[in-house]
Amino acid sequence: MTGTGLAPPQIGIDRAAIAVRTPDRALALLNPRVVEESTRTDKLYESCLSFFDVRGMVPRPLTIQVEHQDPDGGYYVATFGRRLARLVAHEIDHLRGTLYTDRMRPSSLPAPAIPAATAPSAIADGIRRVGVCGHGQQASPRYRAGCRVRRRSAPAPRRPRRSGRS
């Protein structure tokens, strides 16, 4: 299973919510927080919209329990396992200003990302990956400094073509 997710701080919005999409479902969790995690972990490669050109080997718990709210203010606890647990935990980390690179072991180095043509991710699904640095004050300096994607200014107006002779 592969998936993509987004936390509002990644795009400059100061809200505690995450959105997660897998091939078979989409989730939106409001005010999520991990309340319990398993002691058993695994290590898998993770990538991120903030660093879309690299990926890293990250240890994460196999299952997590997440408390979250619905739009009416009701509280719920959901249990996520395996890769969905990894994806949800990754997005919740963004709410705290933590990147997957902060969770990598010191001896582990980021690796080049899988080329878009072979990546089972948002790129392969036809969604353009973009990252905008707008992480706000809750983000650690390492988080802000790590974002290499720059905002694009408005494109320059096109000059009219000259036709024929002068």
C-alpha cells in the first residue's frame, strides 16, 4: 500500500489537521495526536513533499492509536496499522515541526528518490508534487532550513510575437 498525505503547516496554514489518501480510502483527522504506539517497530523508506528529491530509512511503530475530533467537536480514537500507521504518524509529525529526517538514525543518510516513472506515489497517480516552505514558528530551524522548494513568483508576461517583416 502506498499513500500520500498533507499537513497544513507544509503549505503555510496554521491548523492542526491532516489529510491522508491511500489507493482505497481518504481520511481527514482534526486535532490529531498519538495517544499510544506499539513497542514493535519496523524501518521503511519515507519521502516527503518538503524533500521530494530524497527519501530516508525511518523507524516507526507498527501500530498507533490516534485521538482526533470530528467537525462537530466529538472525540474519537482510531487505530492504524503498518503503512497507514506510518503515513498518519508522518503527517502528525509535521504538526509538531518534525520531519522524517529528524527520526532517521544518525548513521542513516537520505537516498535519491525513486524516479517519478516508477514511483507508486502521487506522481504516478498524476498529482503534481509541490512543496512550499511556510511552516510557521512552531517548526524547528532544521525543518525550515531543510525545505529546498522556493516559492515561484508570478510568470513574466509574454511578449507579443512579431509577425513578418519590420
